[in-house]
Amino acid sequence: MSAAMSRQPERLTYADPRGTPRLRAALQGYLWRARQLVCEPDQIVIVNGSQQGLDLCARLILDPGDAFAIENPCYAMARQVLAGTGAMPYSLPFGMAASMAGLLTLAFAPNYGMLLAGGMMLGIGSSIFHPESSRIARLASGGSHGLAQSLFQVGGNFGSALGPLAAALIVLPLGQASLAWFALVALLGIAVLTGLGNWYRRNGHARPSGRKVPERHAWLSRPQVSRAMAILIALLFSKYIYLASFTSYYTFYLMDRFGVSIATAQILQFVFFASVAAGTIAGGPIGDRLGRKPVIWVSILGVLPFTLLLPHAGLAATVILSVVIGLLMSSAFPAIVVYGQELMPGRVGMVSGLFFGFIFGIGGIGAALLGVLADLKGISFVFLVCSCLPVFGILTAWLPDLREPEGR
């Protein structure tokens, strides 16, 4: 022992908590060669993994009561690390603030580039707001997860329904600058969501839970969960490409096919959006009672006969069919979101972010592609092609039943 201590005494004492000097010196050279990062070995700290690194940074940067914003979906443990410092999670009001900035940019944009910038800021706000809100809705559901998702989503649907009316009654007569008045609603939303962040923290949801939540459903294998998630994505693809034809081109379809005025077309689009809001409210509670899978069956494949009829119907029948389609098809999303959350109960935020991000992205891409198709073949051809999309609903047959089997 004495001989060992005399030859290499540092090996029998506590090492430098920052890491061995030779390793930090080697990393200094690597960081310069690979990334042109200038630093000294004393500025490098070796940690046991990303979790410890995040924890050290959070403790250095954040104080109790500090607000923080984090992307969603994100590394699941990052949120727990930041919240564990006593900081307050305010991603929701931050997202609403981005949307308010987008509205103001749209209101005073002098050119097309600034209009695009305003639209991007609105999109950033939505991408932050929706996944986190979906997660909080599940927290506050009291077990009625479908009802909670329906109530959360119907607010957006109600706003979408009011959009055409607001355009016809406010923006068209008063001009582009009148969009700035809607920023007051966003400001009110920031105040409400700040209060929600306080509730989130007071009730302990911002602190790490000692209870381990499984990453996937209890009696499904990882390949089964992956296949089910892929099917849900395919169902969302068919649903939101079809809805893109309505949200972006229904008014033009009505004017082109039936010769109605802009104001009449906007009112009829409001009728469609109102039916979407009603279907969203119904879809969640029905899923809570009967199961998610039957709702998905009816809302996607069950709407196929009505979508096939719509391109060949007269004006009155088109309005009636649009209401039926809106009611049935919109009931799917709450059921799909909750079904995905039940597939991966330990990844509720990630599932919500994945679904909301996908529908926003595919809706925008789909609207652009349908616009190109409309320029080439006409607006009626767009609705004819989209009428076949609900056939994707047949994939629901391969979704596993998540209800607990008898005897378990």
C-alpha cells in the first residue's frame, strides 16, 4: 500500500469532480479540431450523462420562481430537470405571445414577405400551445380523457368557425389593419394561460413524479405500438388532406360550382366549421363510453359514402352533406389523440406534439398541393379526388383493442 501511494498517490484520493485533467485537455483539442470552439481545460466539466449536464446547467441558470419555455415534444426528462429547480413552466403564455406577435405582423405587413413572416409566427405559437395544452387537458380530465380532449379542441374549432364570419364582417369592410384588434383576444389569452401555469405549479405537476409511468401500453410489444402509431398517422393524413380541401377551397368551390357570392360562401363555410365543432364535442365522450376504435371506424371510413356523393350534389344537398361530413370526420381527432396517449402513457406530451405537428404540417402541404391541382384541373376536380381519401379508414381494422381483456 505504501509503495502504491508513493508511486501514484492521486489514484487513492478523490479525483477532480470536473473530470481528469488529461481527458479535459484531450477534449479541448477535439473541440477545436471538430468545431473550432476555443476553450480551456478548466472550462470543461465531464458529466455522467445528459441528465446530469442538464441538471447542473439548470441549477446555475435558474432560480426558484423563474419562468422557462421549452419546446414540445422535447426530451422528456428536460422538463423535469427545469421544473425541479422551482422554475415556473410558462410555455403556454409564451406560445400565445408568439401568436399575438403574428397577428400584429399580419395587420401591418406591407408586403407578401411580411405576411409570410406573420403566418410563421402564428404557426410557432400554435406548435407550442397545442401539445402542452393537450397534456394539461389530460391532467385535468379526472379520467374522462376523451371529453377533456374534445373540450380543449372545440375552442380551436369554434375559432375556425368564426374566422370566415370575422373575415366577412370585420376584415373585408375595415381592411387589413383591423386584424390588430384580434391581438387583444390573444392578450387576454396570455393572462389566462399565465394563471394556468401558476395552477400547474401549485398542484405539483411541474415537479418530477416519483411514480414510474410505462412508456408503452402494458400488454403490447414495441413493434405493435409502432405499427399502431403508423396507422394513426395514416388516418390523420387522410382526414386532414380531405379537411384541407374544405378549409382552403370550399368557398371557391361554392362560388365556382354554384355561383354564390363571397358573403354567402363564407356563411356556408361557417356552417361547415360549426358542424366540425359539434362533432369534436361529441367524439371524445362517445369514445370514453364506447371505446376509441369504434369512433375512429365511423368517423373516417363511415364518412366515405357522403364524401363520394358531395361532388355530384346540388347546392342544398352540398350544404347538408358538408354538415354530415363535418360532424362525423371531426369526431375522430379526440379519439385518435387519446388512443395514441393510451398506447404510450409515459409519452403523453410527445404523442400530442407528434399528432398536432403532423396535422399542422400535412394540412399546409396538402393545401398547397391541392392548390396546384386546382390550377391544373379545376376546383371541382380537387373535391372529386379528395372524396376517396376516407377509404384509408379501413386501416382501423389493424389497430389493437386497448380495452382490458377479460381475466386480466
